[in-house]
Amino acid sequence: MENIITIGRGRLLCLEDSKKIARNNAKIIFSKETFPAMRKSREVLLKFVNNRTPVYGLSTQFGNQANFLDDNIKNDDADYFHSLRERQYNLIKSHNISLGEESPEEVVRSAMLLRAHCLAQGHSGVRPETVESLSLFLNKGVHPVVRHYGSIGASGDLIPLSGIAAALTGEDTHVYYRRKRMKAIAALRVAGIKKLQVELREGLALINGTSFGTAIASLAVFDLRRLFPQMLSAIAMAFESLTIIGSAYNPFVHKLKGHKGEIEVNEFLNEFWDGNRLIRSLTDVRTETLSFFESNGNGRGEAKSLQDYYSLRAVPQGFGAFKENLERSVVWVENEMNAVSDNPVVSMNPEKVYHCANFMGYYVTEASDVLKMDIAQASSWLHAILANMVHYRKSSGLPANLVKRPQIHNGFRPLQILAAALAVQNRKLAQVQQVFMIPTEGDNQDVNSLATHAAFDLREAVSNLERLTVILLLASAQALELRGIAKAGARARRIVRTIRGKSSFLEADRPLLEEMEAVTQLLREEKI
């Protein structure tokens, strides 16, 4: 049952679940508590309908036109219910207008999972048929075409989620099925899925939540959580090759600071370095400095520094905060994955319908924005470490360009330029999306979270950080072999062996693109 995920009432999803649905084509089923709760929720909502009690988005228009009451509210049931259905279909049709490049299939799959899970909590007043339609799309591999632009993360991801809702209802839109792009109605026929007939507020419920932006963030944070220790491993290998001074990484130093993340990053590095013979002791460096001074009278010449550059000395302080922000962001994103992000929401006891703002994506925005800033700093940091390795003035005796004959070979110098380009892009992506908030929709949405913008930027930033990690891993493997791989710690030697299965030692200039892609795959398969 590993490839089947149970969702709905009483179940909590995690980042791993999003990944399994998005990338491993896992299937979903619903918990036994789900459908009874959904039916009860709909019964409560139906009482408000039958009593002709005005409910937002059901008997009213949407957004800033919530004061437009259905003109059939006092008419007989047939006219009123027809009017309710028409409003829901019109909502989906009018909002299915996303623009730009097509969103990746994995994002669309995760978004369908999260919307189904949200509605299956039993607080949206929708029928089980609504979430069953989403489950059939996931389980049979029908993937609606949703484009990049449209959401501002307020009133949910209305426009991108309308692309999914339009496919469920058989509107004139496109999907992918069995790797072919086709009209939604054709895919429904071929896949043997009945088009969804929306009732009451089901059109609004399908689109009025944070599921799209949260889907993007869930996959990006999943990737970043996997990448973080791999990045630290690349840094640790680089530091061995640069024979840094170990004093800055003594546990006593970080105990004095007291930050949890800092202490944990420092512990990771010290465990990684276990058994190595390259990290220098401060005592030895002091002895060498005194010896140099004595043999060069009055300090003529340049002695070894008693301290390394900041990029080589301050990793626990810099990356500890990153680690804590990552852990906090995992909690926030997973909580949003399990949240009832909808408006209005239904309470069964007492029987009430609440108008609210649970469609706001601020926690996703905050998580994405903070992590983008951390990634930007880390990207510049990895570039600085690489600069130490490539330039002979800073590399503690490694050859220029990290090649044996730098007079004719460029070696890893072009990779530093590539690393700079990636770092600059991540700096740009680090802009805080929340400050770009813009009033829209008749000023009803006068504040908005821009969660989907932030999540898309986070996705790109994580991908760039992964590329930078690959560059540093390749450079570190080269540098350790130049320095003397036998002196490296066991973990560094093991990683070098793994890398050498995809990328051999660089004796002479050659294109490294395919090798970088191969090492990237090693990271994704967690073989490093």
C-alpha cells in the first residue's frame, strides 16, 4: 500500500505525500470518516439554502459584488437552484484564463491532491462526488493544463485552480492524458470519467483556496530539505581541500553562541570531517607562523594567516539560521497542506456557515520569502568558497583553475563564472514578494499574499542552489584528489568515489554539462 495515500478527514499530509503524488504517480483513497462528514456538511449548507438565508458565493455574487443578491432567492426551488448552478459554472468559465508557460505536471498533480484533501475535511459543504472527480483525475493520470500567471494568493488561487475545475466539468479546455494533449471532454470520455455537475457552492469550493501555491511550495521545500545536508557536505569537502583551520569549528565556540541551528550545523561538519588529516589545528598554524617569523627576520615575506576568510570560518553562524528557517517553513507549509482553505466554511456543531478569509496564503508567502533570502545568501557563499579554491592566491597551494597545467587549461575557472551567474539570479529572486501587494478586484482584494508568486520564485531558487551545489561538489572532488585523497575523511572519499562514477578527474578541458546533469541526478536520488 506504499503507493496509495489516504487523504481526507482525520488524515494529515506531509511533504513526502505531495512528492509521491506529484512525481511517483501514487494514488489516493479517502478515509472512512470523509464521506459521512462531507454529507453532513452539505446538509447544513442545504438548510441555509432552503431557508433562503443569504450565503456568500452561493446566493450572492463574488468578491466585491457580495451585495449582489440572487434575484431568484424568493422564487420556487427550480428557478433558484438553476440560478445557483449557473453562477458556479460562470465562475469557473470566467476565471479559466491563466497565461504564460504551462505549469509542470507535478505541480498540477500536487494541487489536485491538496484541493481534494481540503474539501474532504467536510467543512466546505460539497458532495463526495466533487473530491471523487479529483481522485479519478489523479488516479487515472488526467492532468489539466494550468498556466503560470493568474493568482495573487488572495481569495485563493482562483485563476489557476479554475483550470482544474474547468477540466473536471468538461469545459472547453485542455488536459494531458497518456502523454497526449487533448480537449478535456475527450479525455473524460477516453478515461471513462463522468464530467462533474457542480451544485450549490461547489464551483467556488474548487477554486477558492491556497492549494496551487501550496503545491508549488511543498515540492520546493521538499527538495530544499533534501538538498540542505548535501550542500553542507559539499562545503565540508571544499574545506578539507582548502586545509582550513579547525579552531572556528570547535563545539565550545558555538555553545557560547547558543543557537540550535548553528550548533547542529557545526556538529554536522565535525562528524563529516571525522578521520580526515587535512583540517589544520590552530596550534600547528601558530607554530608555523612563529617559525616563519624567526626564519625571515623582522617578518619579511608573508606568513600564513592565523584566521581563514569569513566564508571559510563562519558557516555554522550563517547556515544555522537557514536550517532553523527551513525547519519552521516545513511546519508552515505542511500545516497549509492540511488546512481548510476556503470561504465560506461550514460548522456541523453548531450548525453555522462562517464567512472568512481562510483563502489567504500568507504562511506560504512567508515561508517562501524567508527561504529565498537564505538561499540567496547561501548561493553567494558557495560562490565565495569556489573562488577560494580556483584562485591560487587563496587556495593554500592548490594549482590555479584546479588543474595540473593551468597554463593551457581553464579547468574550473569557467564554472566560477557560471556559479556567479546562478548566485546573481538567486539574489534577484530573493526579493520579498509581500511588499509588491496591489489592490485589485474593485478593491475588495485590497491586500493579497502573492503566495503563488513567492512559491514559484522559491522553486527556481532551489533549482539554482542545487546547480551551485553540483558545481562545488565537482570542484571539491577535483581539489581533494589534487591535495591527496588519502588524507580526506571517509565521508569525503565515499562521495568522491560516487562522483567519479559519473565524472572523471579533469586532466584537460572538456565540456562538463552532461556530467553536471548526471551529478544532479545523484543528488535527487540521494546517493550523495
